[in-house]
Amino acid sequence: MKILAVDSSAKSASVAITEDDRLISESFVNVGLTHSETLMPMIESSLNNAKLNINDIDAFCVTTGPGSFTGIRIGVSAIKGLAQPDKKPCAGVSTLEAMAYNLTDFNGIVCCAMDARCSQVYTAIFEISNKSIKRLTEDMAIPIDELFGMLSMYDSDIILVGDGAQLCYDSFAQKLPSCSLACGMLRFQRAYGAVLSSLSQDDVYKSPEILAPVYIRPPQAERELKKKKENLK
């Protein structure tokens, strides 16, 4: 099965094409351009590099969150638009879980962290042993200090991955010597990880109509409106 996957959940963007779990084409950018500018050209380039066209793709995959609200919507909309004409199956996976698949050669605790601003991160914790990934927490949005408290309970090597990994490392690495940073080439979100995550799950490929973003906290505009209403009381 040929799968085309995208990740546009943060500042970086990634496209991958696989034959089942075998990577055959990949594109990654982290240049600060909007995903509406970069994503479709990256998809076209990845297809061309693999000597494929969109009709050769059997299924689609996308990270549906957490992450940038705009970025997630762009990625989900792009995949739905590509899959809808022929009703090809689509998988939506957790951005955080997809990142854990960057580190399957590591044994220990993997903490996936994305910058959620205001000294918070979107995060989830996993355990990897002999290339097997076990989820230890749900996806959540918490203060970095709270994440430190959670990680300090593990008696194991800990590796931080994601665009929020450096923030976490700078905050508490000196207090948590078992903690290290994933190397640069493995630290950021990759669409290939989304494919691997999808293939590890049962019945995740479904009709494109049900594909939707997954937000674990309200968008900033909603939070600000709620705060204004509370201040008026």
C-alpha cells in the first residue's frame, strides 16, 4: 500500500511517501514560510521524486494535533482534498505519538514536547524498548514545571523530542541529569513518523469525511474572549 503523509502541525512541514512502512520519498522544510505556501509544492515534489502521481497513492495520513491550530487545519484540509475525489482512506494520528517514532532505536523514556507558548508545552510520554513503543500518558497541555515533576518520577534515561524539546531541556536538564535532547535530525516532527504510528493501530484508515483536527485546548482567540467575559463579571 502506497501512503502519502503530511505534518504541518508546527513551524516545520514534512511530507513522506511510503510503500507500507518503507520510506520511498521525503521532504522537510523549516524556513518559517506559511504551510499554505509550502505544503502543496512539497507534495508535488515528493511525488515527482518517487516517480508517482496522486492516482498511485492508495491511502493518506496526517497529524491532526496537537499543534498550531492554523497548521493543523491546513494539513487536514490538504489531505481531505486529495483523498475526497476517489474516497481514498485517510488516517489521522497524534502529532506527539508520531514524533516518538523518530526514536525507535532508543531504549528508555521518550518525552514528546511541542511549544504551546506561555511556558507550556503540548506533551505526551512514551516508553521504548526493543523498537516497541508504549504510551504512558495521554496528550496534554501543561506547564513546563509540571512536566519536570512528571519526568522526575522515572528511573530511566529520558530523551526529549519535538520543537519544544529545547525549551524543556533549558528549563530542567540541570535538575534532571538523566535527560538528554534528541539530535537535530530526529528532533522535529516528520510525516514518516505519522505513517509508522498509523500502521501500528487497528482500523485507523477511514473515510476522508471523518478526518478532523484534534485540539486539546481552545484556540487563543476563544481563550482571550473567555478571559474578557470573566473580567466583565
